[in-house]
Amino acid sequence: MKYIPSIVSALLGLLFIASSIVVLFNLVQPAPEDMPAEGSPAALFMGAIAPTGMLTLIKVCELVGGLLLIIPRTRNIGLLFLGPIIVNILAYHALIAEDLTGSGGTLGMMAFISMAALYLLWVERKAWAGLVRR
């Protein structure tokens, strides 16, 4: 039982590290059928954040957060880095791309990311309680 948080944090950290490296080093080009439709809210959103450098900043934060998450001593700092990113990923897929329930892969990945982060927060709840105590 004591190894489960380490396994979950390693999986979540590696997921964010891998997704950030793919984008930062431009390793994979998305297929045209995977791109959002021209003029759709998702295409406009990605068209706004990619050329401005915001996507690079987000991916660097994902990389740092993933690395911090893998190290047990810095796991909570990694969750602080990744928390807003996870919320934004969920909001993008639910509100902008509207594909949260349309694709089983997207729904499964969002469920894993959300549940893993919530589980790690729950496991470290005593450390987080210090933030809300007076």
C-alpha cells in the first residue's frame, strides 16, 4: 500500500513529461483529421496560444511539474504546478473542444489525470492542511 502513491505519481509525472517533450521538441506532427475544424472555437483557441508562446510556457510548466511529481520529496510542489494545468485541460476538452464525452480515449485520459491528481492530494492531505490552518 505504501508504494501506490509513488507508482501513481510516477505514471502521472511521466505522462506530463512525455506530452511536453513531444510538443517542445516537435517530435510528432498531428494528422490533418486530428486537427480541429477551421473556424471552430478549438481551432481559434489553439491558433491564439500556439504562436504567442503560451503553449511553450504551458509545456515547460508541464515538464517541470512532471519532474517534480516523480520525486517523492517534491511531489506536492509538482501538484501545485500541475493543478491549474489539469483544470485547464479539463475545461478545454469540456467547454471548447466539446469532445470530453465524444471519445472514449479522451474521457479515459481525463479520468486518469483527474483521479490520479485527486488521489495524490488525498494521500498528502495532512501536508496540504497546513495551508488552510491559521
